[in-house]
Amino acid sequence: MAQDNPNYPVGTASVNWLDNQGQVHIRVYSTDGYNVIERCWDGNGWYTGSFAQPGASVSATAWQGSGGLSIRVYCTAQDKTAEWCIDQGGGWYQGAYTTE
């Protein structure tokens, strides 16, 4: 995250879920006004996750369906919002939702 950004407040979005063993998992998506990163908690301390995309603001949602966990992160940069998706067992990919 940028250290020299006095004009933007930090923005944060978070999601959480319980796995089948009752373990809480937390994902926090934070922006410094330029980039969004992911911090993760799986019961053994915080670590930096694999998500990193441009964004001055961020929102997120998650759900568990029959196919497992799905997370959607919405990053807004330069007046456009992009959807980033991850589904159980997969990697991050850009979703269909965008604004122009």
C-alpha cells in the first residue's frame, strides 16, 4: 500500500464464513486510494492473500452455495467499477459486472 497518499482515506470491505469444522475465515479488502489488497484470517494469524487490483474504493460479498464458497470484490478506479470473482477451488478472475 502506498505510504505517501495523504489525500485518500483507507477504504475497507470484509467478508467472513464458517467452514464445515466451524472455523471462522475472514477476508479484508483494503484500499489506500490506489490499490486494493487482501488480508486473510484462517484461525492462525493474519496473512496477505493473493488478491491485488487497482481501486480507490472497494466493496465485497460472499456466499456458500452448493458449489462451495464464492467471493465477489468490486473495485472502483477512474470512474469504473470492475467485479473480481473467486469460486471454491479456483483462482481470481474478472466477472461480467462493470460500469463505464
